[in-house]
Amino acid sequence: MNYSFDDNASLRKFVMPLIILVLALLGIFDVSLYSTFFTVHKFLTPISFMMNLKIDIFGAMLPLFIGLACATLYLRQGGAKMTYALCFLFSLAIVFAVSHATVEGLMINPAIILFGVSIIVVFFVPFFMWFKKKSVWEFKESYVPSLLVASSCIPFSLVIVDLCYFPSFNNAVIGGNGLADGVLLSTMYSPFTITLIALIFSLVLQTRSQARTRRRV
């Protein structure tokens, strides 16, 4: 028996996610170019926050503001506090796990943090939405809440870990690499990584659904 691919309707379900996925990859590439430029051309704006504590406006305070704004939007949209708390705790655990102090400062692996947190968020946010509504997982429903949670948890976790390691260094500045700092860059990467992970998850589910439909024909 020959099976059709449901022609235009099924094709449209895959084409748009693939286009967005390509755009997410381009966004990741663009942020990497940005980071390369500002690694060479330093732009620092540190201010004294407390005695022996300096914080860079762009490297740390801007990501914190973005994180606070995203958390506020998520909660105002009726997002579950338990979901946010779990995502934040896992995010903090991941950052602690991949961070280590060196003579040059605190070293982290942004790729592990971003993709690790994104996977956690893409799992927990839709799961609790499904648990609450008992509805089928939909990319459109869970994408924005996932984006807000990830863009909030990532900068918060990174700054908290920086503060924990801060006493180990002399004349340290939170967000001390300015526009090339890992906190800011991770915050900039987060919308693209969460989009990438969510789309991959969506495409896997759609492919699985199509396969089941074909077997029934």
C-alpha cells in the first residue's frame, strides 16, 4: 500500500518550524560574532556597588534587569511558580556543576549551561502545562513561557554563582568582561537556544505523530 504525506497540510507543519530553526541557528552565529568583536574591543562600565564589590553595568546589571523583566512577565501571564522554582534550581545546579575557579577568574562553559538549562525548561514548562490542562503539547502554547523562564533563570544563576566565588578573587568585578561577559552573552544566546531545543522537540513529536498516522492507514 502506498502512503501519502498528507500533502500541503503536513508539509506546512514541518516547513515553518524548519525555517524558524534556521533563523535560530543564524541568531546563535550572530551572537558569536558579537562576542568575538567585544572580546577584542573591551567595553567595560564597572561601578562600585558595595565595599570591595564592583558590578559591570552591561556585563551583569543589564542581564539581571532582563532576567527580572522576563520573570515578571512569566508570572503576570499566570505561569506556575513551582515550574519556575524547579527550573531555577536546576539551572543553578548546572551552573555550579560546570563552573570552576582558576587564576584568571571563574571559568564556565556557556554551551553546556545554555543547552542544559534549555532542555530542562523545555521539559518542565510543557509538562506542568499539560499536567494542569491535560491537553496535547503545543509548541505555540509553551514556547513563550519557556523563553521567559530560560531568559530569567540563566542570568540569575550565573550572577549568583559569580557572587559565591567573588570572595576568592582580588579586585574582582561581577560581569567584569563587560559586553563580552559570559552573563550577558548567555542571556543573549538564551532566546535562540531555547527556540532551537523547543523546535527540535516539536519536530520529533510531529514526526512521531505522522508515523503513527501512516501506520493506521
